[in-house]
Amino acid sequence: MEITLELFATLTKYLPAGSTGKRSTLMVQGGTTVAQVMEGLGIPDDMPYVTLVNGRHTEADHVLQPGDRLSAFPPLAGGRGETRRRPLIFCWTGPRPPGGIIPPATRGEEAAMSFVDLRGRRERPLFERVNTRLAWGDRLMLSLVTLEAGSTVPMHSHPHEQAGFVLEGELDFTIGDETRRLTAGDAYIIPGNVQHGCAACAGPARVLDIFSPVREEYKT
């Protein structure tokens, strides 16, 4: 079966001969794991690296499927002399629309919580094939958002400030009139009342959003 291999930074020297840039196409047997591919490239056992399959973090024993995209990079890639880009922080720099600051939410039952397992919270729909799990305190709300492959969050706005961090996958993210491709490790900051939206463009994705103050309509 055929897979796509991408190696970054100091790992690029282990790409097979004839590779283009940081990418190569490999033919592997069914049932091949991530570890077997990396071992076959001659990467030393004591060399640390992070692997992703189709934009999602994965373990060494993950079994690859036809058409998978296997990416690997050193855990500190992005510093001086490295070829992998630094994580992106996507901030809106245009004028701030009026009405973006609203009074803080009153203290609610969630505010007493100190440690929260978001994965154990009740999942609720936001948009079609886009779901979230929520927790909140006095003045901010956490939203763990899961987007299915090909799903979209339509352009919208709200008076709350919003910041977010991409945990897994890739998103075409639009803030105002600017669109960027965000991947795991990238972040974004959106002032209140600025239009924004996104699309899961390369498989499923997961992000952690933070709203301030609390979005009262999400508490119902």
C-alpha cells in the first residue's frame, strides 16, 4: 500500500533517495506500524521525534492505512537552523468593533470547580458535525471543540473575546478578512464582535477555545 512520508528539520536527512523537499511516497505492507517505518529509514533509536498521522498525534504502534500521511519532526523543531516553522499565533489586528466588552458573568455553580476533566463532560452540538464539551468559572469559559472531517463553523461573531489553541488536525481559519491554515500547536486570538469561522480541511480536528466573559447561552 502507498503512504506519504514527511520529515522535518534534522530528520530530513533520513528521507529516501529521490524525495522531493521534505516529502516522499512509500510503498509498505499492510499492517505496517509507525515504528516500523521510522526504523526502516535508519533513524537512531535514541533520537527523539514526534509523529503525526493525517495531522493527529499518534503512537509508535499505530497501524498505518492506505493513503495515510505520516509526519515526523524533532520535539524542539522550529528554533534557529530548523526548517519547521514556529507555531503560529493568529491575531486580529484590525479595528475593534464597538460593544466587545460586556459585564462579567455572575458567579455560578461551575465557579467552585478547580480541576475539570473536559473529556468527561457532556458533549453538546455547536454546528453540524461540530461538538463541544464545556466548563466555566466566574469570568471565562473553556470549550473543547471536536470537528469532524470536512465540517465547518460558519462565519459569525459574538461580544465575547475568544482565544484558542489547535490540539489536533488542520483548520482553514478566517478572522475578519484574513484566512490562514492552522495546524496542531497554533493559536488564535479574536476580539469581541469580529467575524470568524473555520473548516476542518484535512481530516478531523480538535481545538480548545477560551471565552471571556462566560457565554451564558452555552450554559443551558
